[in-house]
Amino acid sequence: MPSLARALGAPAACAALLLSSACAGPEPATEPPAIAATEREVEFTSGPDTLFGTFAVPEGTTGRVPAALIISGSGPTDRDGNGPMRPYADTNLNFAAALADAGVASLRYDKLGSGETGMAGRSEGDPIGMGVFEEEMAAAYAELLAQPEVDPARLIVLGHSEGSLFALRAPEVVAGPAPGALILAAPVGERYLDVLDRQLTEQARLAESQGQLDAGEVNGFMSDSRASIARIRAGHDTGLDPENPLSGLFYPGVEPFLREIDRLDPVDLAAGLPEGTRTLMLWGTADSQVTGAEVDRLAAALDGVERVDVEDADHVFRETSTAPGAPVLDEDRPFSPEAAEAVSRFLADY
């Protein structure tokens, strides 16, 4: 959505983009966070694609240990949780470090469109449905199970943001022993396109309030956005003109994915979890992408959920600035120790 992005000073909708070059940005240049684990590279196949990832086992491990599959959020987000617009977020890597500190091994991977996996021989812009990413999750779960240090009786799936929907789907999709625990970090609590509509509305109104877009531009933008959502839900292409600022978001290659993932109501997924599945829900009170009301809706549907609202943490669980209004880069803000402690407590007896 380049035009609105320029008005806002950053590509606001890029977090929702999938396999798009419209949000190309710099490569990470800082040192990654330390992790108290021995790491090794893994590769595995999913359909015609070869995927690459990292398996981390806590230092000093003897015998088999609990293990978690980490699933990225939306867009071309790599194994460490970094994407073109947030190349220093390190969300997945930070969670892998928290898991290692709790004595839990983990596997994180570059999903299709990101990192070393890249497009895996596919063409940029090819239509990619949600099933491709579910198959990747199942293949990654099998790879996790194949590691000799992993206890198959103590498996976890951790999904961040959009990845929470895949985590909720995991018990139905993966083969072998089902995960006994889920960690839903900044989870999606409404249907996908409803969340996207709310985000786009907020960003457009913000641009209007800052004088970057006028009322007519905002109204036209929102009319096109809602018409596109309605057409996607009805099974049609949006038919947007390539010059329309929304064409970078609702482009043909991503429409099948949006249509399919929007059919999933997180509340229904929660109700369908196997009895006894333990669930931890993490949400940062400074999250600008997922609202507390959306999290409330999902939490109400999860039987016995342990919910932790992480004070002053943003969408990637980094602490927000202590100086209101002063922008502080991701790499200059620590991962919330409260989030790490919540993971450790939740898994203490697992």
C-alpha cells in the first residue's frame, strides 16, 4: 500500500502483506540477542519447497526435553521474526531465548517468502493459499519431532500475531502427537479481514489528523478498502487498478490466502481445541496492531487460559519508550522480561 505508507511515513499495512516486494527494506545489521542454547541449521521439505530453519536446544541438555515450534507473524517474516519493515524485531529469536532459559528446545523456520527459503523456486506474485503455510507448519512440526533431544510427549506450538491462528489450527493439522500446550503471543482475536479493516481505518484517520491525507482521500480510500474486502469474501478478485494505493495490499497473489484465513474465526478454533490443551496468551498493553478487546474476545473462548497482559510492551514484546513521543528503534529497546518470565512460569512443570 505504498501511497498511504508514504503519507504515514512508514508502510503501515506491510505487516499484513504476504510475499510482496512492495515493502522491501534494509537487511538487519545489529548483533542478534544472545541465546543460552546450542543451535544447528535444519532443512526440510514441504510439498515442492525446501525450507530452512534453526533448531535450538538448551545448553547442558541431557536426555529429552520439551520442545516448541515457533510460527511467525504475517508477511515475509523470517525464522527470527524479522521482516523488511522491522528488520530488528527478533521476535521469534527472543522467544527462542526465553524458551531455552526455561529448559525448552525450539525450532523456528523461514516460511515461504522469507529468509533463506525465499520463494523456493516459485515466481513472485504466484497465488499462494493458506494451505501452503499449514503444510509448512506440519512439515516443521515433523522436523521438530525428528530431533533426538525432543520429548514427543511434551510438545508446544508458539504462534505470534497471525501465527496464533496457525497455532490454534496445529492440533488438527499436524501429524503425530498433538501439542499439549499453546502459546499465543499478540493473538488475532477477530476474523482476519475485520482486523485488517480496523487497522486500515485507524491508519487512514491518523494520516488525516496529521494533515497527510484530506477527508476526500480518506473516504475514497476506505470505500475502496471495504469494497475490496467484500469482494474477497464473496470469492471475487478485487479488480483494483494497479495505481490504486491498495493494490500493494490486495494483490492477486495474496487474495486466496486472505479469503481462506478470513474464514477462520479464532473463537471457533479455540472451541475446537482438544480437551486439556494448556494455553498461555500474551498481549502487550502498548500493542498498536492488536487491541485489548480483540484479545478479550479470544480469551473468553479458551477454557482455562492463562493470560498475561505485559505492561508497556508493543506488538513484538519490546518495551516501549520511557520518553513519550520519542521514537526508539527496536534494536534499542529490550525484549520484555515480563513476557519471558510468563513463558518460564507457564512451562515450569511441563
